[in-house]
Amino acid sequence: MLAIFMIVAAAGVLFVVLTLLMKKTDSQDGIAPVEEKRYGCAICQEEFVESDLISRTVGEAGYRRYFCDRCVIELYEESRLLHDPRSKE
Ligand SMILES: [Zn+2]
């Protein structure tokens, strides 16, 4: 009787240990698989999910750079002013 109890207890302990190890492994992987990758905007450095960013391959090394909406709009506004003859009066 004691032997059966010992086996059940050992199996229970093993189950708990394995469950804890599995959880630890998951958290070490960091981001859960369903969560979208995040990148920092190349200009303001703020982090966003990939689908909220515009990306371009930059330079000969082919680095991927990400840009947030706000920075792109700021660049657009700056470019618009640069080419607007009224802003140079
Ligand atoms: Zn930005």
C-alpha cells in the first residue's frame, strides 16, 4: 500500500516539476508565438508592432529599417515645406 502511495506521489512531483520546467522554457522564449514582433522606429526609437510600421531596406548592407507613422508624417510635412515656394518668402 505504501509502495503504491510512493509511486503516485513521485509521479505527482514529477508532473509538477515538468509543468514548472515547461512554463520556464516558455517564458525564456520571451514573446509568445501569437504576439506580433516589435521594432523600434529608426527615427524616434519608440517601439511599435511590425504591422504599425513602414519598413525599407537601407544601404548596401541591406539593413531593414522601420519608421512609425508620426515620423513619416513629420518628414512629409518637412518635405512639403521645403518644396513650397511660399515658405521661402
Ligand atoms: Zn518614429
